[in-house]
Amino acid sequence: MTIKIDLHCHTTHSDGALTPEEIVLRAQQMQVDVLAITDHDTVSGVAHAQAAIDKHNIKLKLIAGVELSTSWHGFDIHILGFNVDIQHNVFLGNLQDQMLERDERAKRICDKLAKCGVVDVYQDALRHANGAQISRNHIAQVLVERQICSSFQQAFTKYLGKGKRAYTTPKWIDIETAIKWIVEAGGQAVIAHPSHYDMSTKWLRRLTSEFKQLGGDGMEITHPNMSPQTKSLLLDIAKDSQLFGSAGSDFHSPGRWTELGKRLQISEQITPIWHDWSVINA
Ligand code: AMP
Ligand code: MN
Ligand code: MN
Ligand code: MN
């Protein structure tokens, strides 16, 4: 019997639509065995998710995770951390600093939107974030709600995506710092969704080899809607860089194309990041 593993999802503690409790209940419904909660730049949802697992007596192994925002040669690279100590004070302080930049960046984006004639977006984005840090997703929600954009996708292609009208270069940490933070907190560092960076294969190889040299552990090599060609390319790149393979849905909300734990099998030709995790091998 194969076990169902999903190592990438978001809750209301960042830009996901479901609370930690709702997400573990959904994981149970989808028969997921191992789930990592990987909110953007925060681990505040993890304890709530574990409490819900205990409360409902769900047979689900929870991995404490995070998705750190980093900048590398002008690309916004996301680095996942697995099995991080969510009570590690230095780590929590580091995340706090990163969240300050998240708030500053949200204000800069809203200033740019105001110059485009779209005013007072910050307050509305705060309402959508509902206590979490503002992500571009929340700002996209405002643009759709006000019927300035017809879809999230359009909000990114017109205003929020790289180089678009309201894009501001984020001052995220570099990948070396992200790896250091994760390793210091006892975790493993993994490159998230390498196929989403709009990057040539040459650059991707440069990223993976640098990441490995800096102490990174793995790379996501599949995604529910990925073509066989892309999967095979990512498998080759991960193997060449001696990175472990990882798999996650990057679930944000229930939708036609997004679900927890679906179509995430990875090739047997690569060692999975979870090969020595006691929760899986127990
Ligand atoms: P941030 O971390 O604030 O930069 O926002 C990044 C988040 O915005 C991602 O995690 C996605 O949830 C969402 N996102 C980024 N690019 C797109 C896009 N092109 N279309 C829809 N959502 C996107
Ligand atoms: Mn997101
Ligand atoms: Mn991401
Ligand atoms: Mn994500």
C-alpha cells in the first residue's frame, strides 16, 4: 500500500482559504497520511493543526513546515522548510523580521496601485488577510472584489506579477539565509515549485547547484498539473544536483484543479526527502 504524502499547503495563517482545523479535516477526507503545513513566512498555523488532529482523533501525521520568501538574482524563490522546531526562539524572531518586510512591501504595492488610480487597497487587503500577513493573493482579492480585474490571474498579469504596474521588488532574504534559518531550527530546506519561476533550464540548474552547495536538501519535483516532460526534466535536475525529491500540492483553496494529496507520486529513481523520517517509517 502506498502512503499519501502532501508536503505543501496553506491555511488562513497565510493566504489559504481554510483554517488549520478545516485543512486537517479535509486531509482526512482525502485520505492523506502525511501533511506538511507550509504557510508563507510563518509557522503559527502548525500548533492549531496539531490540536485539531488530536481533538478529532485523526490518523494524520503532521509535518511542521514553512515556505520562506527569498530573492535570488531578481527571482522570487520560495524555500520550504520541513520538520522545523516551531518553538525555536531565534527562528521565530527571524520570521518576525521577514513578516515586517511583508507588511512594508504590501504598503509599497498599495502606494503603486494608488498611483494607478486604485486607492485605499491596504485596508481592504488587511480585511481579507483577517489577522494573517498580507500576501499578493489578498491584494488580488481586493482587485477582483472591486471588479478592477476579472480574475486572480488577471490581477497578477496586469498589476501584481513581476514587472507589472504595481510590482515592487521585495527585500526578501537570500537563499543562503533561508537555508541557515531552516537548518538552525532543525529542519530541511527544499526548493518549492521550480517550474513556476519562469526561468530557463540553465538558470534552474544554476539555482539547484548553488542551493545544494549552500546546504539545501531537496526540491519539489512534481505538482498535480505538471506535464510528463517537465516532471522528467525536474527529476534529472534534482538527481544531477544530488537533491532529494519532494512532492506537494501547494493547496490554497478547494477548487476544480486543486486538491490535497492528489497526483503527487514521485519517481522511484530518486530518494524522497522523507526517506529517513521516523513518522513515516514508524
Ligand atoms: P507573495 O508571497 O505575497 O509574493 O504572494 C505569492 C502568492 O501569490 C503565491 O503563493 C500564490 O498564492 C499567489 N500567486 C503568485 N503568482 C500568481 C499568479 N500568477 N496567479 C495567481 N496567484 C499567484
Ligand atoms: Mn500563496
Ligand atoms: Mn510558493
Ligand atoms: Mn506555497
